Amino acid sequence: MKSKILTAGLIAAMMVPAMAQAQTGELRRDRQDIRQEQRDLNHAKRHGTRGDVREARNDVRDAKKEYREDVRDWRRDARYQNYRAPFKYQQFRVGSTLRSNYYAPAYRPTWDSRWGVPRAGAGLTYVRHYNDLLLVNVRTGKVVKVYRNEFRWR
């Protein structure tokens, strides 16, 4: 039994894309940079010259631009990362029953707070089906919630 759990854990660990994790950390650092540049701008407004304020505004603008570029890159990479569907698109609805191969670990994206969806509870998992995100009961295969076009280009 322990070997099965260990094997499942190793498989799950291999499925988490290292690149996505690195990019998520990069986005977190970019947000920290924006906050720091904004603090520097506020300080320059209170205690600096007009030139200091102009320079600080440019720094904030550059930090925000870098963040937007990194988000765009993250979305582009995350959209196709480890995603190969062996079946054609089907529009699922709440209450539909999925076959187990539809919610195999390869189609379970790691949860990300930027999706704007809550974490899956016990016995539930998110499943990617083309651009849709499905919340599925793992035991029964029933679709609990459907988020349409969650993985579209933004």
C-alpha cells in the first residue's frame, strides 16, 4: 500500500511543471518590485525633487511593464504545457458524468488563485477540458461546476 502511495506521489511530482513554478515565483517577485517602486515613488513625492519623482514614476511604469510581459509569457507557456487531449471537445454541463480517463492526472492542472476559482474541496478536483475548467467529483465522475473558456488567450 505504501509503495502505491509513494509511486502515485512521485508521478504527481513529475507532473507539476517546474517551468510554471519558476514563472509563478518570478511573477511574485515582479509584484514585490512594483510595490517597492511604488513606495519609492511615494517617498520621492514627499521628500524628493521633481526629477526624483519623474525617475520614480518611470521605475514604477517599467516594473509594471515587466510584470505584464511576464504574465503574458506565463499564460502562453501554461496554456499548452503538458496538455494533449486524446478526445475531441465536448461541452460538459453540471451533472454530466465523465469517464475516468477524462479526469486522469494528466488533465488536472495545479490550482492557481489567479483563475478566480476556489480551491477544490475533499473528493473534488479541477480538470482541464480544452479551454474549459471542470470541477469534478473524483469518486463519481460527476461534474459539479463548469468554468467556460478559462484557458483562453487574454
